[in-house]
Amino acid sequence: MSKKRVRREVDLAHLPPLTEKQKAELATLAARPDADIDTSEIPPLTAKFWTDAARGRFYKPIKTSTTVRIDADVLAWLRAQGKGYQSRINAILRREMLAATGTEGDGGFREDDRRDKNGEIGRKRGAALVGALRKR
């Protein structure tokens, strides 16, 4: 017998309202003191865990195809560095965008932050930057 796969689309921005039963359960849980929560099965987070941690590891940015006119010598220099010159262009532009918007030192992403293989930052931070740029 084969298993039937069920797929549901959920719009996280427009979730259905909580039922009265769900609200009551949440209120009961919120009223409990923290000491009543059993955390014995949760392993402690060691320093090694944090050295291996990375922000935005699973972030896949939305790419937009565009035509950009770049000086021939600049393009030749980028291509001479090997495969991935378009990703390098994006990383250079992102670094400049972060510097121009002043988001480097406020808990955002800096050059020393871990990024994915394309040099991208997390979706939440990227969306915040886009919003800030639109307001200007």
C-alpha cells in the first residue's frame, strides 16, 4: 500500500485566528512559572556549538535578472579571478550597500560574518535593508 503525500500551503503572514481553546491553553502555559518547565532533556549549548554556528545558512535570495553596463577592464578583472564573477559583483555591491545604509555595526551582517557560498546574508536582514532603502 502506498502512502498518500499531503501538501498544504500556509500563508504565515495571514494565519487563521486562534480558537478559544487555543487561547486558554496559551494563557495556562504563560501563567506557569519558568521553574516548572522541565529542561532536563535539552543538551546545554557549549562554546563549540557557537563556533560552528552560521547565520543564514539556508537562505536562498530572490535573484533578479538585469542588464548592467560595466567598464570592460573591471569586468575583465572580475572574470580573471575565475568562476563566479557575477556572485563577486553581487558581494561587492552588497558590501557597499551595507556600508552606505549604516547597517554594518548595529547587529547586522559584517564582512567577518559567515555567509553562504554566494556571499549572501539572511532573508530577514535582507528584507529589512530593502525596506530601509525604499524609505529613502
